[in-house]
Amino acid sequence: MSKLWLDLLRGLVGGARQVYDRLRPILEPPEDSDELSRLHVEDEDTAWFGVQKDTMGRPIFYDYGRYAALMAETKQPNAGIRYPQLVSFVGHTGGGKSTLIKMLVSLKEQKLSFSSASPFRSPVVGSIKNDKSPTSGDVHLYVDPETAYGPLPLLYADCEGLDGGEAAPMAYKMRESMQKSGQGHLHRRLFSSHPRELVYAKTNSEARNREWAVRKVYPRLLYTFSDVVVFVLRNTRTFESSALKLLLDISVNEEEWDTSTATKYLMQHVANAVFDVPIFIKYAQRWQRRGKAIHNMLDLIRCYYANISVVRIPTKGRYMLAYKQINMLHLEIIKNCDASFQAKNDAHMLSNADELNTYLQAGFDHFTTKEDQPFNFVEVAMKNNPIPRDFGDHILGIAAKVRKVTGIRDGPELFTKLSFMVASSKAVDLFDQFYASSCTAALEHFCNRHWPCSFSEQGKQCVNVKSSHSTKGHQSADGTIISAGQYVSEFSSRNFSTKWKTMIKGHLQQVEHQLAEEKSNKFQASFGADDKMAYDLHRRCMEYFYRSFENLTQHISAV
């Protein structure tokens, strides 16, 4: 055998050995209770948020600062803007969520071309002896080693099993045991922004139980902010509905390790579950009443998710296959995060690291005070009132504020009144060469992000704007789906843009004419007199604009 083949064979054997050494401790975790206790206490620092009862028995939501800490730890000197992407792993107790994240982190860390200052953190994997109890409590957050220092870091959220109930997770029990015996101390960050009481627990007795937070609060938060949701199923676990048994009782052919094939076969296998299983029949009928065509399970799933992919992971034994499938899972996550990034970019709703933290804090406030009301990203964005980048942003900001304050439902009337003010503003600085495009952009963004759909049914008005309408169709202010269907509005940038620019040009001519008259009436010109006349005219125009919308002055200070 030639030296080249020997070297190649040694490389393959060495690579396989590295994979085996990495995966075996994950797929066959330690069963020693002392070792597990130590690992769980070390993992305390990765806790992101959770609910615990205070001394009076009230459920308190804690943000442990993990997101901010991760962003600070992975920020590089002279780094540009970063847009974190959240991937949430959810499922039932013992499904393998922590195992998957640990494999993703471990195998990607192995590929790094540099040595990290400290090993990347990964979850504690539960022993098979305790597969009926939750392993880790609350929600923990980890970062993908491959993307950690780049512009699009992947964050993995490990959510406590949704069916964990009131039983305390193993991590809680072990931490308490070590603290009582003096063997360890609490690592978990308690410098959270501030504890938040679950306000609705005062009137809803169910919300006082820990199970409520695990089943209701955690998923709502994660689903709201996630780019990708990984729902983890293990076919030896207890899925009792007949439909979910269909999902699990499929023998895996060799070709089904391919993601597209696995997805196609699974969807074909469960296609008729929407006609056979009571809970799915109920969901399908609900959408059909709203005008949505539901022919199979995939149609129903796409009412809630943009896309679905199936990635099969062997549980043990086939280490090289597990390695291949974990890389496949990572590729699927990246692909779907890219699609989410593009969708957010198209809707002008991308959030950088700091902005995402602002939204998260607003989400924590929202979901601890409002039991059923959906989270409104646009409202939070307007409340934060970012500094306008250009003249178009100024126009957009005041148009959105006017619509919110006055509740005006006549788009042409709003922009007709705006045209006077814009023309006057432009007269103050006539050297800017980008006004026309700025005005058009402001109108387009307003129509896409702030002007609600005009559809209504049985007294319920759709509140979704164009940029966020396609996912769920017509939706009321309380989050109820009214009907399926596309965004509807007679007012759009397409049919009003030309008229909008014509109005502004006409008003500009009026402004110039008024300025000429003002100048002809002045007997003595002085230095800066032209500027003063322009600003006086603009002030009068602004006064007229404010008067044209009732109660507007107290809400808007300047353009």
C-alpha cells in the first residue's frame, strides 16, 4: 500500500476517533450523582430566564442577564454591527434537546482554527435513568462556536421540557442539595434588570403554579423572538395522541437520513391526520372557516410556520452518521435563519444586538403583565423612537405618530395634510438633492409598516400591517385570527406616490411665491433676512399642520 493511501487511511481513522471521543460522553452521559451535581452547578451561569416563587409563594420572573453577557463575551474589537439569530429547542421532557445542543456546540468547537480563551458552554445531558424528569430548569442560552464572533451569531435556547409539570428539575434538586451540604454555591446571575411578578397570577390561580410558566410563558417568549424553532422528538417517549404516534412509528430507511426525503415521507405519512385526529380536525376547521384551504397536514403546519424540515439524528452507536446528521441540522438551521433574516430585512424589522435586547426586555415586561395579548414589535419600535437617519425617516416618524394618535383611517387625507408641512420643511433647506426619493421611501415604509389592513368581519377590524400580514392573515387587536386572506387597502404607495410628490411640488411653488411676496414687502433687507422669513413661514405652516389634527401637539415635538 502506498504512503499516500496510508496517510489518508490514518487521517480517516483519526477523524473518526475524534468524532467518537466527542460524541460518546454526550450520548452516554455520566450517571454518577456527584458528577452530575457538579456539572449542574457549573451550568447555572448559562441560565437566561425563568420563573421561581418568592417567600410569599408569588411566581416571579427573573432575567439572569445571560443574553447581554454572551453578546459582551463574543464581541470583538472593532467589530461591526451584529444581528443575533435565536434558535429555540423545545419539546417534551427527555426528548433530547440538551443533547442536540451539546453535540452542535461540541462538534463545531472542534472545527475552530483557533483556541478559544475559554471552552464554549454547553448543556448538561441527563442520564437515561432520569428520563422521566426534567434535566435542566427554566431556559438556558448557548452560542454556536462557528458563528459566535461573526456578524450573525447563532444563539441556542434550551427550554425546559414542556410537560415537566410542577416537578422540580434535576438541576434544582442537585443545586439545593449541594448548597445545603456546603459543597457548592449559587453561580446563577442575580444582577437581572429587575424581577417581574406574573401580574395575572393574582386573578388566575393556574398561573401561580410553576407548570404554567413552563407551558405558557416560556414558549410564548421563545416563539415570539425565535428565527427558528427546533421541536425535538424522541420516538421512545410518551406522545399519547394517535396523530403524534403516526409521526413516531415510522421505521427509518437509509434514504430517510436525507433531510428533504425525510420531510417528504413524514408529511406524506401524516397527510390525512387533519381528517382523523380530533385536535387537528378542530384546528383545520378553524382555518377553513376563515377561508384557508387545508388539504393535508402540511397545509395546516404552514398556517403557523414559514417552513418545516425533518432531520433525523441517531441516538447512539452510529457515531459517524450522527456527526453527518448534526452537520445537516446545523446547515438547516443556517438556511432557515438566512430566510428569516431576509424576511426581517424586507420588512425593515432587523434588530441588531442592542435592539434585540430592548425588544427582549419589552417582551419580558409584556408576557409577565398581559396573559393573552400578542406582542407588538411596531409599537415597541415607535416607543423607543430611534433617531431618524434621513429626511424620509422624519416624515415616516411623524406620519406613523399621527396615525397612532388620531386613529385616522383616510390615508390620502393624512398625506395631503403632510404635503403642506413637507413642502415648507424643504423650503428651509433647498440644497438637499435627495428629497424626492426620501418622500417616496417614507410613503412606502409607512404603507408597509404602519397602515393597517382595511378588512373587517362581524365588527372585528384587522390590525395587521402589510409587512407582517402574510403569515396569519387577518388578525384583530387581541390576537384572534379573523379570516385567511391577503392584505387589503385602497390606500397604497403604488396608487398615491405620484399624487403625493405632485402635491409637494405644488406646495413648494406656493412657498416660493409666498417668500417672494414677503421679500417684496420688506423695505430694508438685512443679513440673514431670507433665512428668517423662511423659518417664519415654516413655523406658520407647522402651526396649521398641528391644528389640522386634534390633540396632536402634546404627542409630537418636532419633525
